[in-house]
Amino acid sequence: MFLNYVRRGAGKPLLLLHGLGSSLKAWDLIVDELATQREVIAVDLPGFGQSPALVGEVSIPTLADAVTDFLTQHQLLGIDAVGNSMGARLVLELARRGNVVGAVVSLDPGGFWQGWQVAYFYQSVRLSAQLSSLIQPILPPLVSNPVSRTLLFAQFSAHPWTIPAQVALNEFREFLPTPSFTKLLDSLAHGPPQAGAPLGSIPNLVIGWGRQDRICPPSQAKRALALFPDAQLHWFSNCGHVPQLDVPAETVALILAVTEGRYEPQPPVPTGAKESEVTGKVFLGVGVAVVLVGLFLTFGMKR
């Protein structure tokens, strides 16, 4: 099938896959820097951006099939791949299939939630998409103001006031409850769990995780490593769910180090420390999202 994409730079090819309710514009803050050293191919996944939706089932396996077909068509099998959120889970799926991608950087992957985290992920993201749909007519002034931009992005970013207004506008223009979004959200939350890969099957894999991720809490990293024992875990400090927005320079450095085979693992840190603080931040994110939705729904009804 046709997938919309942009291709920039020269050098060894590098694939970028965005998250749920986003598009290839999600990489705008880092694509030019990456393109100084690599040939970057950023793709709109099926049903997002300018790519047509899949017919029938919409899930990680069917997205992986579509991306594999795209890579085959463009003679890019074995390409190094980077993904964020849903795209991060997607590059893990491509890696575990074998002979599809090369080095892999998976940034804050979804799919490793359990128990209450499933309902939290599903409901908070669903409400955020509904909010985004409601406020589309007034988005430009909202994202231009650092205070309202901070409220809107509190669930996704550790310091949302630093995200450029145009980048924020692009993200919320795409973050809508479309049919593809709704099907994928349900599949991610309630579909089959992410399968893993045996030790020794993925030689160059790094999973990056923001310590302030309020969509996929950092405690989920332990389950990700259990399923993908070849992976190295890289922690981003002062970073939420989208490292390319919160810490773009560190994200570029990580991607280049991993895909050039020179990544050095971070020193080990206590993964279970301050779990209560993380959980508190998660529920704070839910509260912010719910309150915002309620306020804007009320505002919309009065109008």
C-alpha cells in the first residue's frame, strides 16, 4: 500500500516511526540534525498524516505488515529503525520478526502495561483525543500561550512550556479520535500482549525511557527488558513520553550512537526506587486530563 513519507539527507538509511495520533511531523525537532549524518526516511503510518487507512484489522501486526511491504518496495529491508510510543512498540515487533530492520531504538514503547495501567492508558489517551477534537477551532491561541500549552501537554511532556508552539500545533492537529486511532487504541490496550524475542536474536537494541513518562510509567521498563533480553535500557532524565520533544539533543545523540554501533550503556541505577512518586505523577496526569476535558466540554456546550 501507499505510505506518505519524506526522505532527507545522505548516508546510511534511518527509518523514523511516530506514535498513536501523530504523524511524521513528530520528528520535526530532530530530523534536520539526523539528516546531516544519515538518510532519514520518516513515514506517516497507515491512517495517520497523509497515508490512507488500513482496510480491516488495525493493530501492531497489521501495521508491521504494511511497514515491511513499504521497506520491501523501496529496497530498504535491514534499515536501522527508531520509533516512539506506538511506533516504539512497532519497531520492536519488526525487530522480533527478523530480517526486517537493523539496529533499533525504541523510545518509550507502549504495550508493557498491566493491571490498572491498562485502564489508565486507555481512558486517559481516549479523553485527550476527545479534548483535542473539541478544541481544534481554538488551537492556535491555546498553543501560543505557554500556560495553556503546558496544561495541554502535561500528560506527554516533562516540561511542555518549552515545546515550540508550531510543533505543539502540529501534534494536536493530528491527535484526533479517527477510526484508525480508535481501533489502534483499543487494540493496544485490550488486544494480544506484545510478544518478546529470545536472547541473541536482536544484536543492537536500545530501549529509551523518560523518567517522567506519564503514559507508560517507567516501572514498565522491567517488563520490556524481560521480553527483550538483548536490549540495553537508556534513561532520559527530565523527560516525559516523547523524548524527541523534551530532550531533542540527547535523543539525536542516542540514535546516532546506537545505529553507529558505539553506544555505551549507562551505569546501573535502582529501577524500583521512588515508585510511589512515579505512580503519583501518573494519577496527576490522569487528573489533569480529566479536568481539562470536563472544562472544555462544558465550554463547548455553552457555546
